[in-house]
Amino acid sequence: MPQPVLGILTLYLNNKRQLEERHIYQRMIVEGQKLGLDVFVFTPMDIDHKRKLVHAMIYDPKQRKWSRKWRSFPHMIFDRCRIQRSIRFEQLKAFRARYKNLNFLNRPLRDKWTVYQTLLRKSRFRPYLPETTLFHNAGNIYSLLKSYPTVYVKPINGTGGRGILKIERVGKDHFYIQGRRLNRKIIPAQKVHKSRLVPFLVGWRGGKRFVAQRGIQIELPSGRVHDYRMLVQKNGQGVWEVTGCAGRVGPPRSITSNLHGGGQAVPMNTLLKQISSNEEKRLEIRRTAEKLSIDTATYLEDTYDALCELALDLAIDRNGKIFILEVNPKPAREVFIQSGDPEAYHRSIIRPLEYALWMYKHKVAPS
């Protein structure tokens, strides 16, 4: 049996061909060698379609150097591409369409609104979904604000806390608004009259697609917001398993807790202690969150297409009730290093490799 080959598909961040997660890919290549898996990195720009070759990025752990080498197409592809507003993303869509018959560990997930609607169809998930609507006009926002004191407006395909707006009702005719622009710059809280809210929202939307979501009370006694990042992955037996969970605390004046936006990661139990001093209660919350996350991943894969990892952003309110804020199919891993959980970080690197080996043995290798 030939050595299995895994290609990590990614996108350059800019025209200088910089990669966002080069250090992660480096770790995956090194760990892959230990497992007997040949791993290289490539982008849609690195394909010679006529010769059916890949100008692959190779890492040599002995020399600690990256180099290029022409390679055949890999047996399997681990798609790590995130949405970009660039020609590179258009090239990615063309690649996925042209080579759709290749063996992908994971396929693209749908946007926030579609995923919400998909989960809403299943009674199992409804109690964990904060009410959400597509943002067509200001009327969608006002409708939610009649039922809830706080509403969040999010880009339908946004990541990293970009473009999120928090609207808080203050009295009959006034609202507090604050948020993060698409460049992650914080907008300080400001009080506006309802007559100014509509033009502000129209300008914020700017013709792009957003969802509006009921706000959950996730402020800590310090006033800083927090949530939880739960990572589930396929293991070496092809089964979904929890890799780890960490809490995230946003910086002062921020409405989001994302690490890229200045948030910090802490152990999950540290934050749960602020909900309950009872260890059994905290353990029950954690077990419920873990089972919910695995069930969500299983259902979304059954509904759409192949998946091998998902990160769920969870809110847990002061009563211990869990909410699914959103689902991320291309999760980062640094949250576990920052929260002091190196074992979960190591698992997050290893599990896609172990799953690739399982997939090769059971679905790819010539019989």
C-alpha cells in the first residue's frame, strides 16, 4: 500500500503569498511524518491544470525550512480556506467545482442564516437557539427589540468578530449602540434616538447580508463579555469526539470575545465557577454542552456533506442555560494554548491527521 498523502488546502492572505496558519501547517506536517502520513500545503494558485500537478509547499523539520516541489494531487484534501473578498476566493470556488470528485475530509458549510434554519428544523436543537432573523430592514431589528432588551447584528459570513453591532433598548425612544467594524475597530457605546437608528442601520448594512440575533446576558461582574469555544473533531475511528473547550473573555468596551479582537482565553471551569459554585452543576453543564456539540456536528454532516471538525461558539447564561451562537467550520486552535490546555491543542493538531489515515484505509486506498 503506498504512503497516504494529505494536501492542506488554504488561501494566501495577500499578493505576497503569506499564509495565516503556517505554524499550524508546520506542526501538522511534522506530526504527520510520525504517523506515516505525507502532508503538504497548497492553494488553488499552485495548480498546473494541464500537467495535473501541484506546486506544493513542503516543510523539512530537520532543516527547519520550507521549500517548493511539484507533486501529484494528494489522496485526500483538508480544506482550511476561509472566506475572503478577493480574486483568490473566486479561484478557490473554481477549484472546488473543477475537482469536486477528489477526496475531501471536509466540504464548505453554509452561511450563518442557513445553518440556523437547518438546526431550527430539528426539535432537538430548538431550545438552544437564540431567536434569529434575516436582516432585511430596520423593521426586523425593531421586532426583536420588542421582545428582547438587546439584539446583535452579524454579517452572514463574518468571522473573528468583524462587523458585529450590539443594539440595546434604553427607554421608549432611545438605544445604545456599539460594535466592531469590519476592520475590527471598536465603536464606543453611543446613545441614539430611534429617528437616527434607522439611517445608522442602513449605513451599517451597506447592502451586505446580515442576521439579527437575540442578545444573551453574557456579561461578567466586571462588565466584560464572555463565551465558550467548543471544538469537536473526527477521531482515528471516524467518530465525532470533543477535543476541548475554553472560555473567552472580551477586552473592556468590546461586545465580542474573539481572540483576534483582543479577547483572552481562560479555562472553561474558571468561567463556569461564576455561574455556579457547585461542582456537580458545572459538570452537568459541561456534559450537556459537549453532547450538544457532537449532536450538532453529526446532524450538520448528515444534512450537508463531509465534515471533520467544527467549533461551536456557545453562550451560557447566569442560570446555566446553553445557547448556540454560531458554528465555525474552519476553527483556529490557539484558544487552547492561551487557556493553558496544551493537551487539547495537541489533539486539535493530531485528530485531522488520524482521521485522514482512517479515511484513506476505509475509503481511499486501492483494494
